[in-house]
Amino acid sequence: MSSPEELRYTEEHEWVAARDGGSARVGITEYAQDQLGDVVFVDLPEPGTPVRAGEPFGEVESTKSVSELFAPVDGEILAVNDAVAESPELINSDPYGEGWLVEIRMTDPAALEQLLDAEAYQRVIDG
């Protein structure tokens, strides 16, 4: 399973990519989508919704289960990936690309440094 080096990760299997202007793009990892199986539905918040690190902000439903999505950082939902809402299978086919979920305007961009790097995340999934 790949864990791109340029991303940050949570122990709950979300990935985070820093964007220009103090925002971050968030999705679930390749490992997470593999564990979930075929994703059939995604419940995401509206833009403008405040989020707090470690707290749920949505759900991903697969043929196997329903899993909560946890905010990796404090902030506000800036954008939601409408393509994933319409075609949830994008999470399975391209979790680090077209399968992104939300963009968050971060309260504190330095908070990204507190998240796992690719090597540390690999240790989490290796057990």
C-alpha cells in the first residue's frame, strides 16, 4: 500500500495535503479504503461548517460497514468534493487524487506538523 511522502496522516487513516493559503485537502488513505471495501455512500458537511481536530465530520459507507471521518486539524470546511458525493467509488479507485473529500481552512497551519509522516503512518498500519 502506498503512503505518499508529501502527505501527513492520522491514526484514524485520514491523509492531509497542505494547500496554498492555509488550507488542507483531506481524504482517506489507500489502506482505509482497502479495509472498507467498495464505498457506496459519503456523508460530508456543508462548506462553512466548523471542525475540530479528532472529532467526526462525516461518514463513509461501504458494502461492509459505516465509518466515521475525523477532522485532522481545527478549522472550517472550505470545499467539499462533489464528484465523490456523486461517485463514491472514486475513493476506492483514486484515494489520493480524485477521491479527496474536503478542504479545510486551518485555524493553525502549524498543526500539520503534529500529524504522522509517511514513515510513522506505515508503522501504524503494519501494527
